[in-house]
Amino acid sequence: MHLEPYDGEVNSASPTGIQVHLQLGDVSAQIAQVGASLRALRIGAVDLIPPYPLDAPTPSCSGVVLAPWPNRVRDGRWDDRGAERQLAITEPKFRNASHGLLRFTAYDISETASAATLTATIVPQTGYPYLVETSVTYVLRADGIDVTHALTNRSATAAPVALGTHPFFMIGDVDTQDLVLRVPAHTAFETDERMLPTGTRPVDAALRDGIRVGDTSLDTGFADLDRDPDGLVRHSLTAPDGRRLTVWQGAGFDFVQVFTTDKYPGQPLAVAIEPMTAPADALNSGAGIRHLDPGETWTLEWGITLD
């Protein structure tokens, strides 16, 4: 697949930068340059991602790529193999460093009609002295979208990395409260008042069988995920009429965060299903952190389908 550099213009009204529009038959997607965010996905007339105004910043990190760590780092402080690091505090409310270093980055873009690759480099900075090249490629398919991430360490020493993504979902005009959520997890992370992990607990089987979104409130990380025979973890949202949106995550994505909120613009209730390679505060716990050798590349895949 040959991708050409994007030659469009930045929409001066949009704080999310260039908007890349992809089309494959009746499947379409919109990717925002800032944060490489999956901003829209539609199959026919059915929206699968809740929209937000073009002149608004990305709400609740919607669709953004989270690297070189997802979620939170307690006090922004972590032990880097004996060296104490202090990251910038980007979540003042809870005094944490949150969602990595690329959330507000304008990525470089290459694209075809039905695929786009966005690239950005994590440069050495306060609390993270590593040079890591990243890319995310979105490829439309007849029933949804495939997403591939790559991280390459360009540092002289091994670089600790993790990755996540933060998509919100809907099924057309179905009330999100009436969608049935299924997450094949066996362990949940308990958290304190700063949304940082304090321990784990077993997951009620109801979540694996399916619970109505309107009957729960979640901002919870999950682990010990069941994988299907093909090696993929599959989460789903099912509408009352039987339509099912599936979020699948491949090897390396061993965790997921599920978040419900009534603060997403234009939505009485919104739900995010966030594939992650590591849970909250992983730079301290080490859970899910991968140390990439100089020159090593880590490739990760996830995607969305509707049936």
C-alpha cells in the first residue's frame, strides 16, 4: 500500500488540526491530525463514534493515541531502573501525568482514499529521556476499520514504552443506555480517589455475559482478558435490534479500560472501550511495560467491526 503525503489545508476553525477523510464503499472515517484521533466512523448511515463540534478540542481524549504510556502516572514520578524521573503534571485535578506525551501533538499524515498513516516522534523531555518514533495506520474494511500501531526506539539505550487508544462508541441513533456491553475480563483494578490502582478484584460474570450500559457506571481498568481461538480479545456493544459493534485487540493489548460519562458533548451518556498494553501507573508497577532495545520496533493491532 503506497501512501501519499497529505496535501490538504488545516481548517483554522478546528483545534484538532487537519481532518483526513477516508472512504471505502459505504464505510467512511475521519481522522484528526492532533492526537491521531479516530474522530468518526460510519457504515452506511450508522455512526459508530459519537460526533463533536469541529471547532471544539477533543473531548475526554476521544479517539486519541496514548503513548508512551496510557492512563495515569502517580504524581508524574517513576523509577526508571534506578533513576528517578519526574514527568510534567498534566492532570492537575489528581496531580498525575496522564495519557502520555502525544495527546496534543500534530502528526504528519500520509494517505490514500481508504487508508491513512500518521507519524509522530516522542523526543527526550522532562521525565522521559528517550527518542521513540511512532506511527498509527487506519485502514478501512467492508465492515469497519483495522488499526496498526508501531513504536521504534531510536535511543542509545532500551526505552520503556506502553500504548493505548481512547475511542468512544455508539450505534447510530440507539440510546447508548440501551446498548449491552460485554467485556471478557476476569480481573478489575480497584482505584483510589485519584483514579490510581490500589489492588485488584474478580470481575462479576455479568460483565462477561453482558450488562446494559445505562445500568452501570465505569472508569475501570481490566486484565486477564479471554482471547478467542484466533488470539484476539473481543469486546462488544449490542443494540436491542441485534446489531453488534465489536472492538477487537491483538497480541500485546492485554488490558482494557472502560469509561462511561455524561459529560461528552451532545450525548446524555457515552462509553469508551480503550485497548491498552499496560494499566494505570504502569511506569511504577512495571505491568505491561515493554523495554524496546535500540532500533527495535513493536507493532500492535486492534480494530472495530459492525455486524
